[in-house]
Amino acid sequence: MKYIRQGIFITLIVLLGAFLRFNKLDKIPGGFYVDEAAIGYNAYSFLLTGKDEYSKAFPIFLRSFGAFSSPLYTYLTTVPIAILGPTIFSTRLLSALCGTLSILVIFLIFKRINLFRNKYTSYLSVLLYAISPWSIFFSRGAYEANMALLFVISAIYFLLDKKRRLFSFCLAAIFLSLSTYAYQAERLIVYILYPGYLFFFVVERKLKKMFDKKIIISLFIFFAIQIPQLVLLQSPAFRNRAVGLFYGDVIKIQADKIVSVIPRQITYGLAFAKEFFSQFFAYFSPRNLFLDGDPDMQRGIPLLSVFYPWMMFPYLL
């Protein structure tokens, strides 16, 4: 009876999340952003010819608009386009599906870590995620970041396996490595998250050997999937997106301001630290999370912030 109630609760939450993400998907948001259109067009091109809009056969980075974006979302979008045709709905479908599945994965993470004694807290937490404006918004557009998020949290779920089974290590490695093909930010995040986890795993287990079978096999899988990207590490396409992770011009300006006081050798490090922590604390401020809308219309809804204003109360609690 207990598991039946749990199943009913999470099913209702996932269905609510699915409705908020799939309802009128081809009409809301209005229009079709150029990045979305590029994904749909390239996916259709791959389906028909095996080449992108620049006649490149299955590239690792999509040149589209000179952005050299991550390709995985586009490749996988060939499936809904093959079934439903080249439409707005079929282009956005994968993102809406990833957003819906992420609701279930986050619930499983809460159940696995058992952070709160109250058993209903997991349901409340995942409900807040399911109705959060940012999650709904990014699930209703063809955003690669939404799929990358699903891969990362799926990997986290397997890394939290208390039995530390080889199966879980391998699946985590696969999801983390694939996420770097879904969105450029994961190329940095994953290379911090995964080695960090493995380091603490070794410390916690007090392993006599630096590596055990789980670590060796999972690392092999991780880097095997990374080979296509690593081969292009020095290419202009890779550097184009890698530089996009950092605000190079802003850091240079900050460094030039203090170069007269501090030797140039250390100004860039200080400028980067200043810019990073400035952005970090600004993002997690209650004003940004609950009150201010995103000025970039591509990534937000007017007068609506990352979360609804009323969510400030459980946040502070």
C-alpha cells in the first residue's frame, strides 16, 4: 500500500510536469528562435543526406551560425522529425521529454540521499521543480542545455548508489561523457565533477591502491566516449566554444584596471576570480532568483524570474 501511494503521488507530479511542458508546444513560446530552427533544419538534413547545412558528414561540432555548437540534441532530433516530420513540435519534442524525465530523476535522487526525515519532503521538492518557471521555459524550446541537465542528474543518481556497484559507475561515466556532446558548459563541469567524485570515493574507502576496478573501467568508458572531442581539442571549432564559457573580454578589462598595482602575471587570475564569484553570488541572490526577470528575451519570460516570488518562503526556510 505504501509503494502504491508513492507511485500515485509521483505519477501525478510527472503528469502535471508533462502537461506544463507539452501542452501547445508548437505554439508556446510564440515564434521559432533561430537556434531552434537551425537544430530542426540540420536534423532534417542529417535525416535526408547524413550531412549538415554545410555538407559536413556527421560533424562533432555544428558550425551553425559560426557557433560550432554541441551536436547530440540535433542528432537525436532526427528521430521525432522522421516520425512527425520537420515541424516546430518535433524540434522541441526532445527538450520537453528531457524536462519531464528530469522530474522523475530528481525524485529518485531525493529518495536515494534521504536528506529529510519527512517522507513527503521529496514529493514537495520535486513538485517545486516540476512547476518552476525556468524548468518549464527551457523544456518548451529546443535547448540543448535541458538534455545535458538530464544526463548530468542521471549520472549523479548512479554515483549516489550506496552499494557502489560497477554497473552504476559505468552508467554514470556514460551519462557524464555524453553530456559534453549535449552542451558546451558540461565540458568544464564534468571534468570537475567526475574527478572530484572519484577522489572522494578513494579517500572515503581508504583504498590502498589509487585505482580499483570500478574506477579504471569507468574512466576507460568515459575517455573512450571523449575521443572524438579530444582529437579536435586544438581545432578552431573546439576553441570557439571553449572560449564562450569564459567572458574573456570582461576579464581582460578587469585585469587592465589593476595591472598598475599588481604584477601582470597574477592580474588575470585575480580578475577571473573576481568575475566568477561576482556572477556566482549575483545569481544565487534572492533578488535574481525570485524577483528580477531575465533581460534576454531568448532565455526568460517578462516580469518572471527563475522561480515564482512565493517560492522565496520555502527557499529561506
